[in-house]
Amino acid sequence: MKIAIFGAGVGGLSTAIALKKKGFDIDIYERTEKQSHIGAGIVCWPNATFVLGELGLLNDVKKVSGLPGKMCRYSDTNEDLGSIDIQALNKKMGALSYSILRKDLMCILSDHASKLGVTVNYQHEITQITTSPDNEAEVHFKNGKTIKADLIIGADGRMNSITRKYVNDNNAPVYQGFINWIGVIDSRRDIFSEVNVSDYWGVGKRFGIVPITLNKAYWAGAVSSPTIDDNKPGTYKQELISLFQNWPQPITEIIEQTQQENINKIYVHDHNPIKTWHKNNVLLIGDAAHAPLPTSGQGACQALEDAWQLAQLLDKDFTELEPLFNTFTKIRYSKTEGIMMGARQFATSLFNTDLDACKQRNLNSQSTDYDAVVNGMSKGWANGLPIGDHPQQSTPFY
């Protein structure tokens, strides 16, 4: 089976690796000129770690990752709002959680794909997808090239997915009313005493810090914004300092020490859930199918799960694509839909601009049963995978 994957991000590359290990003929087509490192970092929660292990990538990931012990919540006045015990979550799910810079994960995925003989065809921007008389998709590129394949996998992201447009008729993302400034800091001296995630909540604002080591971290400062304005990269650092200057340390220090070129500004969008992820021989995965907000912590993790689940199904005897696509969507829809809607609900709470509502949110966080939170996270994130308290059967890749 000849398979074409559109998009060389986490979803596209991990799916290529998973399917190549099953013996399929894979080509990737990517619209950009070179590998993209958009996004600061990722926590590979145990569900993602399981997939990375199955793909043979985990040893390389470990070498450049941190092992966060807790996710600690604070108010913007440094009041303790409670913490999630990541080590307890790891134990319940049967795998560790790793914090990693996105560029490092992308390099690992790209390197492994290349070693397997997967070709990434850069500068292939899709202009349109049409349906041929035999009900197969025909993909047209800006460079004049046209291709067909037995199976086309759309992993071309959330902001302008042409494969989602083909499948769903509408690929317009939904702006969720807040901005993320993201960055990476690599200091000459230790900034942190422990590799713990810190999450600070204010009124319509949030600042999160995810250490990789005691002196390296990725971070995100976010603020409610009803409108989308022009980006001016030269002002990003000053914007952040102005927004978070009175917040607890080490926030201001982190902003000031982060190089300007390592800061990006994103007007955050997601997608409304759709129940149909395929049309003819085109299947959507990752953000093209189910794009959660960053408040989910599961965007890349769910793309990795897609890769594993699809490879499991393609390894079986499906004589037609339609039942395979239906089975894949049935397996993945309810989990990803729950994560997407949960992320929206959490974002609504975080970026509430009402002072009294935020005070109550913080009180609720302080009184939360975090053992129960860990149990819920473990059960939800392990769902559909052979990990956790009730593992399903696994089919190894090698």
C-alpha cells in the first residue's frame, strides 16, 4: 500500500515511523521549506511515553528530557493552590512523564524517520484536493505537482488544513479568546531547585513554567484577549514584562533572560469536534482531526496515540479502507472530544476576567482532592491503551 502523509509535525512523523515499521511505503509532504520548530516544549505524559517506547524512540527522548515530579499551582500573589503528584500519576499509568523541548522531539522523530527511509518532501504546499472518477483523492501542489496514493493521511495541522477542508468542507479554526507568548530559556546558572512544573493563575492571565533541567525550561505567558491584532516580534519581551512585572519570581527573571528570538506569540485557536474524519481514501489525524487547546496538555500526546492506533489497525486484514477508517474514528473520537471540551472548560476558568470568579476558582483549587484528580487523569489518559490499571492487549512494533 502506497501511503502519503501531509504534514511533517509530531503527528505526521510519528505516523510515518509507526507505519514504516509495519512495512508500508511512506512519503511525507510538507508545505514549509524545512523542519518547523513552532511551539516551545511538550510534556510527554505516560500515554505518549508508551507510544514513544513502542516506536523505539524512548531512549533518545530520555537523553534530552526532564522528569517532572509535581505540577504545582499558585496564584499571582504566590499563594499555594495545590499540586498534582506526577510521580503518582506515572506509577498508576505504568510509565514516566518527560518534559522535552519541541525542537528536540522533532529532531528525534525526523532522524528516526530518515533512518527508516522515509522521505520528507519539503516545499509541497497543497492548493486543493479533488476527487477522481474512481473516488480517490487527487492532491494538487503549488509547485505544479499532482499525486495520488492508496491512502492519504492528513496531518497538516489546525490553522489551514487542506485535508480537513476536503473531508469536512470547513477548516476554519475557532479563536478561543486568549494569547500565548511562548519561550525557551537556557540559563548559565540554575534557576530552579527542582524539576517541577509551576502554573501561576491570575485574573485573565496565566504563566506556566516547565523545566527540562535546573537551568533550562520552556514557558508560556497567556492573557485573555477578545480580539486578534498584528504581531510585532520586537515588542514581545516588553509586552510580557508589562503584563507580568508584579508576578512572583522567577517569572520576571525568566522573561528577561529569554532571548528575543526564542519568544513567539500565538493567538490560540482550536476546532469544534467533528465526527467524520475521512472521505474516500483521505483520513485526518492529529490537529487536523482534533485540535485541543494547550490547556489540555495533550495535543502532541494525542497525535502520538493516533500514530500507534492507526498502525495497529493497518496491521490487520482490512480489505477496504472505509471499515478501517470507521473503526479508527470510533476508537479515537470520544477520548479526543473529551480532551478538547475539557481544555475549553479549563481555559474558560483560567482566563476569566471577573475578580470574584477567580477568587472562587482559587479556593476550589485549594480544596481539590488531588488524589482523585490523579486517578481521573490516569483513567482518562490510559483509555484505549495497554497501560494503567486495566491494560489492553498490545502488539509490539519490533
